[in-house]
Amino acid sequence: MKKIALIIITIVMTLSTTAVFAQNTSTQTPKLNHRHRHHMKRINNGVEDGTLTRSQAKQLRQEERAVKADRKAMKADGVVTKEERSKIKAEEKAVRHDIKRAKHQTKTNASK
């Protein structure tokens, strides 16, 4: 009787652990999290070294926050699909280009 109870408990624990791991991997977005941190670092560095104005940095941070809010909304249902990941990636790419353009524009204006 004790063996049967022990086997049942082991099976239940294994199944519940597997379900938790399966749920976590479908909502994890480590590459997107890294990209977000990198963008924020580039914006902050741009302000510090003078390649971005405060107003440009504010606008870029708002764009980055909007992407982060989208990512959070997509995670809400427990699964981030391939299409959702692609959408977030495209939004992040647009932010990256905006950062680059703003930094370059400020450099160009400062050199005139």
C-alpha cells in the first residue's frame, strides 16, 4: 500500500513539474528581453555622450515601453506564438533604427 501511494505521489509531482516547465518555456522571451535592455542602454549612453537630446531620448523610451507593453500583453494568455514573436521582433527592429537615426541626426546637426 505504501509503495502504491509513493508511486502515485511521484507521478503527480512529475506531471505537475512538467506542466510548470512547459508553461514557462512558451512565454519566455530571453532574446527580446536582452534586446530591450540593450536599447535602453544605448538610449541612456546617447544622452550621456551628447549624441541624443533629452527629448529624443524621451520619445525613444516611450517607443521601447510600448513594445514592452505589447510583449506583456502577448504573454498574458500563457503562450507567445511564433507570429507574436515576429511582430515584437519587427517592432524592436523599428526602435533600433529610430535610435540609430536619432543618434546620427544629432551628430550631424552638432557638426554643422
